[in-house]
Amino acid sequence: MARQMSKPFIMGIAGGSGSGKTFFLKCFLKHFKAEEVCLVSQDDYYKPVADHMTPEENRLYNFDLPHTIDNDLFLHDINKLIEGKSFTKKEYTFGNPNAKPKMLEIKPAPIIIVEGLFIMHFREIADLLDLKIFVDAEEDVALKRRLHRDLVERGYSSDDVMYKWINHVVPAYKDYLLPFKTECHKVVINNTEVPDDIIAVTEEISKELRELLDSRANN
């Protein structure tokens, strides 16, 4: 993290479902103004197949595989930000009929955050990352969080959530994320509902990045 910011500083945040990536991001973003940081989420690059599925088809379809992501567009949009160009992207709502997708305007910023399950697996994206963060949690903790999210926010049944967890989520974590844990610069363990550890890590990282931004502004 010691280099000068001749181009945007790109931070990758990876973590399994229920690990606490969203909370980590919320804590981190509080340290910066809106124009200083932008976020590109892998979730918004799912290929739009869920909109036309029946509930049973949705249950059986494995969204936790790399080919479900439009990786070419994902990489293309990240490179646009690096070049200083904005773009618009339709929010992905996971086929939830009660959710109205927004049109997201993503603007370039000195700090680019790339977030998602497969960002280390997609090697062209991984090679762009200046800082790689792995957010992790024990399986029972992550499952509890996943159940709450999918039942409340996405309208799935508990049977559907458990089916996907056992058959899709856990195998994908082991195959496409866990192998890259050792190459990450920081590993954040998030097993409790007490957020002090994550807040402390975001404060440490944001302080270092703030010093880089201030140094750039003064040059």
C-alpha cells in the first residue's frame, strides 16, 4: 500500500455469503466523501436469467458458479473507471418480484472498491487489485446471516435457502474463494455481532488510504 496513486487505488473485498462484507463496506465508506470512492459489486453482473424463472427453477439453478457472472462486462466497467469514465448499470434484484431495480450511475474516484465472491477467481480482475481483503466467518454464523437476508430481503423460503446453502453456496466457497485466502493482504474474521473488530480494521485501512489521497492532493 506504499505506492503513490498515479492511477486509482483498487481495493478488492471478497468473502463468502454471510461473512459480513456488506457491513465492512458500510464501515469503510463512512471514512470518505462520496466523490473519493466508488463501488463496483459483482452482484450487479449476474446474467439476467432469474427474471423468467419459476420459483422451482430459481431454487435449482446454481447462481454460485463463475459462469453466472458476465465477467467480460464486469472487467470492462472496472477498466472504464480506471480510465476516468463513468457508466450506468441496472441494479440486479435476484429475481425478487417485489424489488424495483435502480439505474446505478458509477463515477470514477481515487479509490475503486471491487466486491464479490469471484473477484479473486477472475484472474484479470484479481491482477488489478492493489489491496485484497478477505472477510470470513464460521459456517454456522454465515448460515444464520444468510437465512435472515434471504428470508427477509429476497423472499425465499427456508427450504430454498437450505437447499442452496448445502448444494450451491458452501461448495462454491470451497472451490472459488477459499483457495485465494492466502494471497489476500488482510483477513478479517467476523464471527460475532459485535462490530468492533471490523470497525478497527476499516479505520486502519482508511487511515492509510487517506494519507495516500492527501499526499496526492499536495503534489
